[in-house]
Amino acid sequence: MTKPRTKKGLMIGVPLALVAALGGGFLVWDTFYKGNPGYPLKIVKQADELQERLLSFDSHITIPLEFGTAGNEADKDGPGQFDLVKAAKGRLSGAALTIFGWPEIWNGPNAPHRPTAGFVEAARNEQEARYRIISTMVRDFPNQVAIAYTPDDFRRLHGEGKFAVFISMLNAYPLGNDIDQLDKWTARGMRMFGFSYVGNNDWADSSRPLPFFNDTPDALNGLSETGKQAVQRLNDLGVIIDVSQMSSKALEQVSQLSRAPLVASHSAPRALVDIPRNLSDKEMQLIKASGGVVQIVGFGTYLRPLSQGSQDKLNALRSQFDLPPLHNLEMALMPGDAIITVWPEQRFGQYASGLYGIVEEEPKATLKDYGDAIDYAVKKIGIDHVGISSDFNDGGGLDGWKDVSEARNVTAELLQRGYSEGDIAKLWGGNFLRVWDTVQKAAKPMSTD
């Protein structure tokens, strides 16, 4: 019989109350890895022991609006990809939980095309709801989870065996043109801010402008004046600037304006899948040059090209709707398909339903695909500028890393590829913490006038 881990091992990075509640069954490494074949036992054991010791950080997890409700409790092993039980099983030390607002209230392809006061208010309400969810979790489970406001907080919480929440925000759309919202959210604990999501907004162009919103690529030619001012404000506040999902021009302008390192919180190399959502080699070099880090995302369609079977289905669908062929799903609702903005809603619904069916049938990407993306990034920009993210609860998830409980499988994959324990510690959180330290040191005290 395999020996259980030591009590000392259990106390590193694991909420103690959860250990008691869960029992010891999952604490035996060969039992835990049952159903996760593919790695030699020596690698599995080393990964398990390393995961007990290292500080591990996932830089992008979305909190669903139903999180914390009946059936989705934070302290129970629920249906979502993140909860405190799964984090304990995977020995994940902490994560960036994202306060997110969708760019529009979706009402079909003929919805209003630009921001209105009502839509901005609704998106702000969504941000507030997610902030309340995080605050409630921290209030209700103080022995298991807490917010990290500084890198030292994160390290301290790791040592105390508590899950560390790092609050990030994605998408400037809900902020309208009010740059002072950045001060408000920083005071509430936000420590990373991403300008863009799907669709352009008043601050920056997105890598994925949407025809539904009457978007065109590079409508702002990168950043607006508000966006440019926001770069300096975020530097002054000591908030990390997240460049994932920005257009290439916007990312380049941020790199020119920022005096602090940049982070791409959930991105993948464009060399692997050639879509605007992914980062070009030049963009990765700009992030490196800032002193920043590219957090490679475990999102299947960004890591591996569409299978031939799915590509054939996609183009058969598009032929039915008199649309030109494409090589990937990512572009199937982009500005090149502007014709769909004038379709009746029923026709659009039929097309979208076909697309979603293809997505569901596409074979899942694997940890091997993920490891290939990390290898590529490390080769291009160096081990000190690469990190790990999942995009759980918003499309992320791989065969072998379906939720946070399987975080140690990522460690096993890296060990199998020959990464040292020191380099794995950098990838899992060391690089991000270094950037966070640097960003905070570059901050300027805000005037009280």
C-alpha cells in the first residue's frame, strides 16, 4: 500500500477545513491519479509531491453568476470547473477570479449596435454581482479563502493553507468613459485590468470585433484617448495591465505607453493557431520587452487547429448559408461575415445552432497540445516570461485538465517534458508574482487634492 502524505505536506497550500471535510482518500497519489493514465509512476509521484510544495497560480478563471447558489456552493464539489473543494484536490494555491461584464445584452443580430446608458448600466450590474459573489465567499469561509491585495499577501495565504483570491477585471465596456472607475475598483481590491473582450469598446479595439455591434477592425486605430489615459492611471495605481484579447495595434500602443510590465492573462501563440485572438511572435516579444509574462491558456481551439472533420462540417454549413469557406470557428462570426448582421433572427439562429453543434463535436485538445504551446512560448521569449492560465468557466478545459482539481496533471506534463522543478515553479506562479511586485513598485501615490 502506498504511504499517505505527511501531515506537513497536507498543510502546504490546502485549506485545513477542507482536508477534514474531504477525508484522506484523495491524498494517496496513486488513488488520485486513477483515471489519469499516461505518465510514468515516477513522474506522477514527483508531480504530486511538487504540487504540495509550490505556489501555484491560475491567472484567469471566470466566476459564473450562479456561483454560491444552491447546487453551486463554493465549499462543495459542484458542477462548475472551480470551487474550493476542487482547488484543494488540485493543490491550486490561488487564482485570478475575474469580474467580468459582457459587452451587450444579447438580443439577436439586430440588437442596438453601440453602447447605450441602459446597456452600460446592465454590464456594471453584472460586475457588481460577481464582486458580491467573491466577497460573500471570502466572508463565509474565512478559514479557507481570502483576498490577496499584494504579492506578500499571496505568499502569506499560501503558507497559511488558504486559497488566495486575486481580483481581476476584464472588459472596459461597463465603465463607459469614466476612467475614475479604475480608482474605485482598485480601492475594492482589483489588481489586474483587461481592456478588451469580444467587440470593440470606447477604450480599445478588440482582436475580435463583432459585426453585430457594427464593429470594424481597428476602428479606434488601437487605443482611444480614454484608453491612453487609462494606461498611465493603471500604472499609477499599481494595477497590472492585461493585454489579452486586444487588437495588435492596441497592444503595441499599450507597450509603448506603459512604464510597468504587461501581462497577457489568457492567451496562446498565433503560430499554433492563426487567429487574431492569439498572440503573434512580435506581440509576445513586446510583452517580454516590458518585463511581463504571457500566461498560456488551456483553451482547446486556441491551441490546436480545427480537425479536418470539423472543418468539413463548418464549410458544409457555410455553403448552405451562401457564405465563403473558413479554416476555423473563431472567424465564423467576425466582421468578414458582416452579411449575417442583416439576416432575420431566425436565420441567424439556425446558423449559430449549427456552429455550436460543431464546437461540441470537436475533439478536446489535450495536455500534450498545452505543453506544446508552453514549449513554443518558452523557446520564443524565455522561461521567465511564460505562465499558466485555464480560462475555466468561459470555454477553457482540456483532456487531462478539465477543472482545477486536475492542476497537478499540468505539473506532470511539464515534468515529462524535462522542465526542472525550479522552472515549473516559475511557470506556475513565480513569474506572475515577480511582475506583480514590479508593477506595484512602479505605482505613484495618488493625489488627495
